[in-house]
Amino acid sequence: MKYKILTFICVILALAGALGSYFVLTSPEKTRVNIISDGKLVRTIDLSNHSDEQFDIRYRGRTNTIEVKDGKIRVKEADCRDHTCVKTGWLRSSAMPIVCLPNHLVIEFAGEEGGVDALAW
Ligand SMILES: [Zn+2]
């Protein structure tokens, strides 16, 4: 009888562990995106529930045109010098945010460690 209870507890713990790791493993499938301009969060977009849109983010007279389309986000146009942000293309991974250094713009998936606070301009 005692062993049965122990087995039961073990099974519950194993299930809880499996469930916990399941959530940890599946949560990186992120859809929430932070748009940070000059170290400030200016917009949060949920790509899974967002209609196609295009908008401008301005910084000191310079502009980045952001495009949201088919649940993806990218910098479509920019008047920065290097155009790295445009060349980066669609935001794919939280490990690789879209960054426009000249215009102090970052587009990244939300919910990662670091985030806004990690940006020290
Ligand atoms: Zn740029």
C-alpha cells in the first residue's frame, strides 16, 4: 500500500515535470514582438493576432518603415546609413533581433531575458 502511494506520487511528479518542461520548451514559439526606439518600448505587437500593417518609427528625423505581414515583421525601408535592419529581413528568432544602430531601433520577440533593460545606448 505504501509503495503504491509512493509510485503514485512519483508518477504525479514525473507528469508535472514533463508538463513543466513542455511549457518551457513550447513557450519560445513566440509571437509577441517588442519595438524599441531609443531604449524605450514604443509598441508591442502580437503577430499571431495582427492584421497586416505598415507604420513608421521615427528617431531624430530619421525613419524606419516597419511592415507586419502574414504574422511576420520586418523593417521594410529605412533611411539609415547601413540598411542592416532592412537586410536582416523578417524577424525569425529571438536570438537575432532586428537592429538599426543608427536609428536606435530594435525589434525583438518579447519575453526573453534581457529585453529592454539589456539595451544600454
Ligand atoms: Zn537601419
